[in-house]
Amino acid sequence: MAAANTLSPPVVVIGGANVDIQGKSSAQFRIGDSNPGTIGTAFGGVGRNVAEACVRLGLKVSLITVFGGDPEGKLMEEDCRAKGMDTDLSLRWEGPNARYLCALDADGSLVGAVADMEAMDALSPSHLQASATVLDRATCIVVDTNIPHESIAWLCRRYGRKSGIVRDAGRPMLFLDTVSETKAVKALGLFGEFDCIKPNMAEARVMADARETGESRFMASTGYSKGLPSVPSQAVSEGDPELVKRRIESLGQLPGELYISLGPRGMYYGAKGEAGVVPLPPEELRPLVRNRSGAGDCALAGLVWASIEGYRPREKVYYALAAALLAAASPLPVPEDMDEKKLQDLAALIAERGQKS
């Protein structure tokens, strides 16, 4: 593991930490049937995974999450600390630790999951306010939508790119992981406050269809900007990320940088006047896929690392995809051998193939 720079301002990650219980089918998964396979457990959660990946890439990280009062919660916190994450600002509660139960197909893709994340409701705005001294001096703040809407809104009011009260040159970059279609709704009306958001296409459609979701009163109260060209909501159903981005922009909710994961098609980026799709390398040049469950989390960590390094949007995608491929090749959500050199070597390959496409 790369040694973190202890003198630099930290990356603060605020979000979920849970015990992952994964069942992987030995053959193509049969819905409604008992599938032979393997079952394992690991420490995961979007926020925890992003934090670990950032540490492995040499960044100083403070993790703000909730650890349960049961033995699993205590073991998870010990594991986070052993891996180099500062957990001093995290909460400990008497209830059970958060858990995530998922079923994976033989190729490592997700079939379905149940997330028991009640513990994250304890991450209230008052707790974040008490942590403001550390948050104010962070390089980046990464938040996932496992935490309450009110807490996401508090972060946007303080650090948002449009309305944040911390406005000096040292304002932390604000990143969002939308987690899932269901949880992305927690950030309705707030997407434009973020410097960087990385959804998949389904989550991006939630961002683009915000006015059509039955949340119109909530949206009106959050003050969408006016005067931008309208893009019909039907356009987002076509799977064109550029149309999705234009729809989000027409709602006045475009973040500073938008990166949409397209699965096997690669990743779309729209930021700073640049836009395009970076494809994945041919399958024979990628690491063998074992488990995709942490790939999106590591991709966000790759974007954080590349942003701190000062790369341009298209270049950031090379590192995001590289981190995702390294994660997919590992049985764990975050590969234990991931480091800056492996990231840079694989990113160089992706860049080379992308320039030929």
C-alpha cells in the first residue's frame, strides 16, 4: 500500500460502511431457483470502499461513517484503521452494523441485493457541523447517498459550487456517488452543487428525469435555475449519455463534471467544454473479471485521485476505468494490491486504445 502524505489536507469520505455478504453462482444465475456457488463475506460499503481505494492510491483519508455496536462493527472499524483510514469522526451506535446481501452471476455481475443501511441515518447535519473544522480544510469531500437527504443538503449549503458559504480559494471539491436509482433520489435538487458526480446510466436517468418523478413540489422548493434550453424527458430513455447530460443541464442541475459509467461501453464524460466516451480496452487486454461489486466505488476513487493530480476530464476517465478494471479483477471490493503504479500503467493502456478509437 502506498504511504499517504500525512502533511497534505485530507480527503474526507462520508458514507456507507457495511458487511458485504456475497453469493456468486457457479453457472448462469437462475432466478427463483437455488444456485450452486460460493458465499463469502467482506467489509464493504460505498463510502468505506472509496476511502480504502483512496488510501491505496496514496491519499490521506478521513472516513465519516457509522459503526455498529456489535462485534462486526468493532472489527470493521479496526480493519479501517489498520488500512490507514482515520475514523475519529465516525459514529458508533448500539444497533447492528449495516449489512449488504447480494447475489452475483457467474461473470461477477449483480443479480440483486438487499441493503440494510439504517445505521447511516445517524449521520445527521448536527454531526457534520461538529466535524466542520476538518471538513473545511479538506482537499475533497466525497459523499454517497446512503446518508440522509438533510445531511447531503447541509454539505451543499456549506461547500456547494453554487451556494456554498465556504467560498475562498481553499473550498473543498465536492464529489457525489449516487449509489443506486432508489438512493439517487435523496440528492434531487442538489446535483448542480457538486463539482463531480459519477452515476451509472440508470442513476443518471434519475438525475435527468427529476421533474417527472412525482417530486415536483420538492424540486420547486429547491430553486431550479431557469432559461436553459429544454430537452424532452423522453430523450433520456434512448440511452444516449449526451442527451441525458443535456436534460440535466436543462433542469439547471448539471454538476461541474459529469461522468456516466456505461458498463462494457466504457465511460462518458461531460465537463469544462469537453465531452465524449472513452471505451474499455478489448476484453483480451483487460484483467480477468472476478467480482464487479466494488468497481464503481474504485472508479470514483480514481476520479478523486486524478482530480487532485490536476488531470483534464478525458484523462480522468482513463484513471477511473483503470481503477474499476483493477477492482473487477479482485475477489474483494477493493483490491489489496492496487497502487498508483498499477493504476497509471493500466490507465496508459486505456489512453492508448482510446486514442485509436
